Amino acid sequence: MQLIDANAVLRYLLNDNDEMANRVCGLLENTKVNIRYEVVAEVVYVLAKVYMLPRNEIADGLRDFLSLGNVEAEAEDVLLSALQTFTKTSMDFVDCVLYGFRLVQGYDVFTFDKKLLSMMQKLT
């Protein structure tokens, strides 16, 4: 099992550097990789702020990536929930992850963030 970083995921998703994208494709064909939610958060940030991609395109691309056979994600159910919330709200992705932990795994979340508080109050 190998950890994958944000730059590798970005090269795969954007296919903006043929050599690097091909190396990532080769890795994903031959090796099981693990992506942590911190890395997913960095990918979301770069795609949204640097590449200015719409939220739904970011979420669709990451869902497709997570569904690849050799990709495993830490707390994948939480990540998928966070991606869904990300497309439907204006919340920051990290707040969507926290909301996912609340929604999927029942964690209590302490926050002063008004958007996150509002979303969590709807659950009670």
C-alpha cells in the first residue's frame, strides 16, 4: 500500500502534464494506493481556488478517483458524504468533512462556524 499525495491526484485529474499523468496512471494500475482526507482537502482547495473549477466538477472527479479499483481512502464514507455536501452548500470542504463525520459516524463537532452549526442543527 502506498500513500498518494495531492500533486499526483491533481496530475491524474487534470491530465495537464502527460508524463506525470501517465506515471500516476501506471501506479494506479499496478499498486494499491491510499488517499487521506487531508490530501483530498488539498486537492479540493487547489481545484477550487487555483483552477476555479465548479464544485460539482470537483466532486465528480474526486468521486471517480475514489471509485478506482486500487484506490482506498481513509473514512471513504465520510469523504463521499463531504463531497455531496460540498456540491450542495457553500461550506468550505474541511467543514463538509466535519459535517460528514457527524452525519455518517455520529461524532459531535465543536465549532463556532455558523454554516456548520446550522447544518448540524438540522440533524437534531
